[in-house]
Amino acid sequence: MKRRTLIEAYSDSDWCGDKVDRRSTFGYLFLFLNASVSWCSKKQSVVALDTCEVEYLASSEVACQILWLESLLEELKLN
């Protein structure tokens, strides 16, 4: 049975954080073996109409990044 190492992911976003261009900011942090291995904070490329849309956009970005990170760990034989 293959043992998988746990990757923890945390993310957050704000709605309309920049009052000038009305774009939201999101961020994420990935932990591998209790050490941070990837993190990001940036403005979203589109203007979201509500908080639900902001969370959805941030979650989809985090999902893409965690899939990439898992494939990298598999390639390095760490997962």
C-alpha cells in the first residue's frame, strides 16, 4: 500500500480589498511535513461581484497549485 504524505493548504481572500480598482486579493500557504513550501499573495485578475465569487476564484487557483505541487513531490519520490 502506497503511503501518501499529507500536504496542508490554507487560503484566504478579501472581497473588493482595493478601493481604487475594486479587485480582490487572495493568498495561500502550503505546508509539507509542517514546513512551509509554497505561498502566494496577489490581486485577482478580474473584478468579482460578490464574496462567493471571490472565494470560488481563490479556491480554484489553490486547487491548481496543489495539483502541481503533488505532481512535483511524486516526481521527486517524496509523496
